[in-house]
Amino acid sequence: MEKYILLPVFLMILLVVAVSGCLSLEDEYENSILSFKIPENWTVVDATNLDILAGLKPVGTNTTLIDISTTDVSPQELVDGYIKKYSQKNSNFKILKNEPVTIDGEEGVRLIYKISKNPEGQLNSPYYVSSVVAFSKNNYTYIISSVEVSNKDYITKVEPAMNKVTSTIKIKGYFT
């Protein structure tokens, strides 16, 4: 008799925990090429550009801050291209991280950098942070990149979202 009483009590506790948010199921985005868990308080943007596989933006905003795309350039060549482009374009360009990473079981590269938006020589000029992660799978290089945002927005919004996407992304296979 006790078994029959405990089962409804257990189910009721489980329901209360789920409704209270202590037990939440994360949303997952999936298309014919890839899947990943959507970061909390972010939404996926419809990819109308053929080069973009998916975009993400914080809920309640109009600006896409993270893009997922492909290229035929190797991950290291891509990152080297970013470094060359931004170091020539902005003398305040600084690499914060340039490190190997494993994404979906494949070796890749993560570049996090900052640039100043004010003229050279100006003291206390604000800087903006961005990141790019590149890895190859099935003969394609996949790029997960963020736009340049303030250091505070990068640390509080973009970096956690990039970490969620890069740790959960799965490439399904070949596409045409």
C-alpha cells in the first residue's frame, strides 16, 4: 500500500521541481547540417544568407551576435587571416587567446582578440572583444564567430553563449 502512496508523491515533487525551473530542458537547434544547444536567453536567427548556417542573438534584441558558417580555408589559415587583417587595420589589435580546441571531436583553433575603436594615442579608449572558433569536419571548415562587443558584453553575454555552442555543436555529415 505504501508503494502506491509514494509514487504520486514522487511524481508531484518532480512536477513542482520542473515547473519551478530547477529542472529545465535546454532547447536545441537542428537543421540538416548541424545541431547545438541554444544558450539560455538566446534565440536562433533564420539564416537567409547562403554563407551562414545559423545565427544567434540574445532574446529581445535585433542584433545577431554569433554566426556559424563554413569555408574551404583550413582553420589555422582562417585564424592567421584574422590576425593579419586586424593587426594591419588596427594598431591596437591584441590577441587575448590563440589556442587549440576540440570541437565535435575534431581539433580546431580559438582566437579571442580585442581592438580599440578610438584613434591611436587616446588614453582610456574603449575596446571591443570578439572571438572566432574554427574546426574542420567532413572536408569543410566550420566557423563560429562573434561580432565585436564591449568587454563587459563579451564576458557576460557572448563568451558564455560561444562556450555553450562550441561545447554542444554536432556536425551531421556532408552537405551540398
